[in-house]
Amino acid sequence: MTDRYLGLKEFHHGRPANIGIVLINLGTPAAPEPAALRRYLGQFLSDPRVVEIPRLLWKFILHGVVLRIRPKKSARTYARIWTDQGSPLMTLSRGLTEKVAQELSTSTGNSVSVRLAMRYGQPAIDRVLNELQKEGAEQLLIAPLYPQYSGATTGSVADAVFASLGRWRWVPELHFLAAYHDNQSYIEAIADSIRMHWRNTNQGDKLIISFHGMPKTTLLAGDPYFCHCHKTARLVAESLDLQSHQWEMAFQSRFGRAQWLQPYLAERLSLLPAEGVHHVTVICPGFAVDCVETLEEINMEGREIFTQAGGKTFEYIPALNDDVSHVKLHCDRILQHIEPWLATHDGRDNSLQPVLYEQSRKLALAAGAQN
């Protein structure tokens, strides 16, 4: 009989329990080439959380139009920011994950396994979770790298995680971290990065806090993303003691003809010089690490729009990436939720676990288990 649930054939009775930590980002194409973009966009845009259009209609549009045109254009965009190490999003996400893993290893005594997964592309969520299952993960903490909650991002990650765990025979104890848009350490880390940038340059005329756009219909349907973005921006501005005329927020990355969350960043950049704003500083606190939306759309396209409209100075402040404050933020959030797991397994002191695991193994073997 074939077991429909994963783990039966490779399970070893009496193995030590493990805690799995998974940091999850959006994902990236494997290369800045049309074929790679077609695969990536095909997966990304097929997600019903991302494009909320009737499936049959969208399938026709996606395969009949979008995937015939967009991959070539997107490949050129990615080529502009690609590095010798590959995709910036992948490189920077790995760097962040490695530093979080190192810090947690020091503080927990090698009691956890920390992995990076991507919602689209590789390393896929399903693959990473299955690897942790083979290592004996009985507790899992999922940490999406999206400060502001949206159904299209954090919600989609939850879909993929639950779908994967639905095939596990022994479903682990699960903790899913949703949003940290108003986390004090996160707000201070963003504000400190702005302060540091201004110390090295100058404050300029206006700070623009930009977030990835979403269709307006998501707000009307109850998605909290719009409100989360506004709260993040307000808290950052308050931390910096900025007056209302010294900052504003906007949304970028509009796609398609539908109305999206406003104001649109591209429009504001084209209008600001006529309003007397000639020196802007832009930061994108919705992105944990720099990626095509920040490095190309903001620092290249946005800069061009602003200067062509008459602006003089355009400055982009990088994402937190693998900064010490960013690593500490995620370690603190993780430790806050796994401390009970670290303290005990099955309500017993950890010092007893080797004996208990061996007892469990002997009982299983006596009952006819092969491993």
C-alpha cells in the first residue's frame, strides 16, 4: 500500500526532535533571461492570491498575452541589477538568513535549523519544509519577510505552507509570524538607517516612504495592507520628528489598468519639482532586502522620472538587508516564540531527551518497526 502522507518510509523511531525556522521571501527568477522569467512569472501570476480575476479569464490573458510579452521586457529589467553573485534578492536574503542562523545557533546552543525559502522559484517552500521534516522537525516557525500583511504576500505564503504540511503524516507544532509593521525595533531600524544616511549627506527637501502597490479592490475587500503601510510610515516619521511637509508616502509597482492604491509614486516624482521639491530621499520599508523593485524601479526609473521633471538630487536609502539591527529584529521575534520549545519537549527537561528517545525507539522496534 502506498502511503499518501510524507515521512513514513524515511522515518526513524527515537530520533531527536528538531526545531525548524523558515524565513520566506517572495522569490526571483533563476537568470535574467526570457525563459527563466517566463517560468517565474508563470508561477507568480498564476497564484489566485496575486491576481484576483476569474481563473478561466485570467488563464487566457496570462498564457495568451502576458507570458508572450512580459518575460522579454522583465528580463531586460532584471539584467540591469543582476550581479556576479546572481539575483540581489537571493544573495541578500541568503546573507540575512545565514546571519540569523549564526546568531540563533549561539543563543540556543545549536537547537534550531534555520532555512531560507522562496514563495516562487527556488528554494521552494515545499522542498525546504520536506528537508526539515527529514531532520525530525517537530516544531516549525514560519517567518515571512513581509513587514506589512497582505493576502497577496503573507497570505500566499500561508497557503503554500499549509498545503505542504497537509501531506505530512506527523504534522508539527506550528507558529506563523504574520506582520511586524509596527514592531518598535523594526521602526527604529528603519529610522536609524535614515538618520545615518542624512548624517553622511543632508536631509534634503522631502523624505518619500514608498511601498509596493496593490489593487484598490484589496483594500475594499478587507486586506489590512493599506493601513499597515500608513502606520509604518507614520511611526517612522514620528521617530524622526518630521513635520507633515517634510515627508509623504506613496505606492509603486502598479501593474495593469485597474485602479491601485494611491498616491502613485511615479506621478508624485514627476510633480514634486514643480512644487519646489528638488532634493528627495526615498526609502522602501516594505522590502526586507533590496530587489528589482528597489534597485531598478526606484533607484533607476524613479531617479530618471524625478530628474527629467526638473529635480536636482535623488537619493535612495537601501533596505535593511543583513544589517545588524535587521538580524537582531528577526532573532528577537523568533526567540520570543520558540522559548517554550527550547525549554522543554513533551513537558520534560531537555536533559532527559536522549534517554526518552532511546526508550521510544526500543518500544517501536519491539512492535515491529524496521527503523
